[in-house]
Amino acid sequence: MTKILFLLVAGKDFPERANLALMMVSRQIKAKRYEDVKVLLYGPSEEFVAELQGDAKEAFNEIVKAGALDSACSFIAKKYDIELKLQSMNVTLLPFGERLARYVNEGYEVITF
């Protein structure tokens, strides 16, 4: 089976894309379609996640509960002043470039939304 890294970038400029990404990722995890699934938040997706509501928030919580959410970019969270909000949602803040390199070097297939 394949290891997948979902890189979520879409945010409030593309809310439908961001919502669909969260729903799809949570369903992939529930269906156990891959050997391992990890999620990184970067850029606009961090701001979008900080303000989640409804079904998308439920999907995000399922991703977190499953242990699939690796982290969000610490630099971007600080830039958008959403560090505390994300941390209150159990989002770990780490340097994005280091996390991305780790998963690519471990053979994860990257899917970007």
C-alpha cells in the first residue's frame, strides 16, 4: 500500500476546494485506503482551518482524532497571528519545509489541494 501526504494550501479564496479537501481526506482515513495518511497545513489553509465551522470542522476534527494531522507552518501561523487559535485546536506548529522534506524523503506520495 501507498503512504500519502495531503498538502492543504487552499483557504478562504477557494473555500469550496478547502472544504472538499477536508471532507475527502477524512473519508480516505476512515476507509483505510492507504498504508498511512498524513496532512500538512500551509499558507491560506491555516487561516481557513482556524475559522472552521459545520461539516468541514467535523471532518477536520476526525483528521486530528485519527492522528493524521502532522502540523501547520509555524512561520505562517505567526504571520497570520493565529498561533494560539490553531494550538487550541490541537494543531502542532512546526517549520513547513522540514516537515515536507521528511515525508518526501520517506517515500510519501504528495497530493496537494
